[in-house]
Amino acid sequence: MFDLNEILRDNIRSLKPYTSARDEYKGSEGIFLDANENSFGSTSKIEHNRYPDPLQWEMKIELARIKGCDENQVFVGNGSDEAIDLLFRCFCNPGVDNIIITPPTYGMYEVSANINDIHLKRVLLIPDFSLDENAVLKAVDEHTKMIILCSPNNPTGNCLSTKAIEKIVSNFRGIVVLDEAYIDFAPKKSFLPKLNHYHNLVVLHTFSKAWGLANLRLGLAFASKEIIHVLNKVKPPYNISGLSQKIALEAMKNEKLKDELVKNILEEREKLEQELEKLPFVTKIYPSDANFLLVKTLDGRRLYHYLIEHKVIVRDRSNVKLCEGCLRITVGTASENETLIKELKSFKG
């Protein structure tokens, strides 16, 4: 059975978090002389002299409505990277504990683990990029605090098996982080409705992909109220600017536009795949549930540099295990995709 206190770091359990002025008084009216702000105004034409809501409650209430969860199950971070880093800092003892990842996958998991001095165990995906749940569970030892899964996976683009994920969450006593950054493009449903069933599950979402707000750096973690409380305890007091909160709130009123953008991307993904299949040096296009395609070629590195010379920028994944010879290509607009295909047709493979 999962016990949060059993895996929480001792110093985090006893930590007394910093209390900001906006934590102590949550009202919106009054004469604010509590936070040492500049009471006379701002050097900007728009007034930015007051600190933002440290817990982003307006955002969380709206997110809870959209995602179908409780607002107390939501953490808003400076990108999903902040949530990942905080999870390591809260639950993993440096130099002692380890986490498990399933390469090929998002590279920031490894970088963040290295920054926090957390040992990394790698359990490769099966060559068809499916998840070997039994191998993952077999790799668990007494110091394994976290398993990180990405579905749809980056850079492979595929959703992992629901049954495989559930088996891991059900049989692991630590935290399972499920990164669903690309879930809006996938036919499978999010694991969010399962949060109340799996108390050791953390689901990551983002505003950077389907919502088109990468410039804001807004990531989301959904988990039990107890886990969210721990993350809020450790995060910096004002980790999300008031301007970012305001823009995100405005964006969430345009959920229909987000859905339309997703629809356009999926249509263009299909067209792009059809065109790529015609190229003689393309040997395989992997099935994608995301806003990108992983494309295996005869010489990925040379093709990558050729495209760079023609001002078309894709991602070279040739040096990634199981992705040899592969390029990761984000689905662009119709005109961007046309330019890409035009340049590829001129490549002497």
C-alpha cells in the first residue's frame, strides 16, 4: 500500500515553508502595506507593482472545471520541468535514492535527476516502443522512489498501454509520474479521472502544446491533495507571474479554439505523413499520437544538416537508443509543411 510519509524526505516532512504576505491575507481589497511593494506604482505602463497570487487559485478553479478534478489536486509550475524538479527534491534523497525511466523518452528527466544527484535506472522500451511493465517492476529496489512514464511518449509519439501503466501504478509503493504533455492529440483518454483511485499517481500536463502557450512556461501537475500540498510547501512563493496567470485565464475561455487548433494539427499530421512516405530515403514513419512524427531515414544526421542549411529546423534523434537514423519532425502549418517536403524532395539521399 502507498504511504506518502514513508517515501517523503525527512527534511521536507519537517519543513516549515516560507509564508508570503499574500498567503497571510488572501483578500483582494484594502490598503496593502504588507509586502514591501512599491506603493507608488510601476515603471511599466501597465501596473505590475503588486505580487501575484502565490497559489494561482483563479487558474486552479478554472483548470479543475476543464479537467474534471478538485482545485486542490492542481499544481501550477514554471513549466512541467519545475514540477519534475520539485518531485525529486521532495521524495528522493540525494546520493541514496533512485528513479526509473523508460528510454527513449524526454531528456529532462535524466538532466533533473543528475542535478539532484538521484541515481537513474533505465529500462528500455521494447523495439516497437511499447512498455515492458514487468521489466520496470523488476528493476525496482528498496531505494526506488519514483517511476517516470511519458504517454504519448517523446520522441516516439506513441501512447503507452493503459493496462501496462495501471499494473505499474498498482504494484509500486513509490510515486508514478505520468507525463501527458501531448494527451490532447491522442485518441486515448487522460489518466486524470483515475487520480482518486491511485494515490501515488502524478499526472503532468502543459499549456505549451495544444494550448499554444509555450512562451508562458506553464506546466501542471495533478495528484492527491497530500502530494500537491507537499509541492506547494517547497515551491518558491511567487513561481508564476501575475501576467502569465492572466493570459492563461483568458486562454482557458477559448477551449473551443484549442480544440480547433488540435483538429488542424491532426489533419496536417496525416497529410505530412502521406508526403513523407513517398520519399525514397524514408524507411519508416512511426505511428504518432502527438503533434510530431518520428521518421526513420537512411542517414538521419546528414539529412538533418541538409535541412539546417535550407533553414528548416527539425530534431535529430539519431544518437538516441532505438531511434538510430531518426528525425523528429513537429507538424507545422500547411505552408511550413509544404516547404519541408519541397526541401526533402531536393535532397540527394
